[in-house]
Amino acid sequence: MLAVDTNAWRSLRRANPAARRPAPGFSDVLVTIRVTNRTKTAGIPFVDGALDAVGPSRERYTSLTDSCGTIPGDVSSISPVPAGKTVTVHACWQVWTLDVRSLVMYFAPYGSGRTTYFALHRSAGRG
């Protein structure tokens, strides 16, 4: 994980003038992630599961229902990563403001597999 911006509205708006403002009581949380393909073949990170977030309210934020809209380098739109290469991608959710300070990102594989949780430490924004 490289960065977490808990108040990303302005930066998202600059990148995409058509971005929709979060509803009152919500904030855009933009996470920047660096991933390395450690396999021997090209592959797409996170393609075999869901990269979502959850807060203290137990609200689950998904890219399907809580997305910030179109963002550059979105994790859902990246091309296959060659073996041994590293890419930087973004994930973003519109989150209840009350959940921002203790938000946790997680990757849940489809089917069987263990869910992996990531603590999100603020590095930018004033969430």
C-alpha cells in the first residue's frame, strides 16, 4: 500500500470532471496500491476476487455499489501484468464519514480461499 486519501473528491474531480460528488455524510476514499506479479506468467491482480472495504458500522463498501466512478489506474481496469513486474493501481469507495478513520480494505477470493485484510493508515486528506 502506498497511500490513502480519505478526502479524495478534489483530486478525483481534477482527473475526471464528470466524477460525482459524494452524498452528504460520505467521503471519497482513494487507496493507491503497488502490486508485484510474483508468478512465472502474466496475470491480472485481484481478478479472482473482490477488493472491498468495511468500516466500524459493518457497512461493506464494494466497487460495484460504492464506487467513486471512473478513476485513472482503477484496479478493475488494468491489463495483465508481466511476470516479475510491478504496477501501481487505485481503488476508491464512497464511504460513510463515520467509517473513514477505521476503514479496512480486504481481498476476498471468489469461491474458497482466505480473505486478506489491510489496515488503511491515512497519509493524505482530512477525512
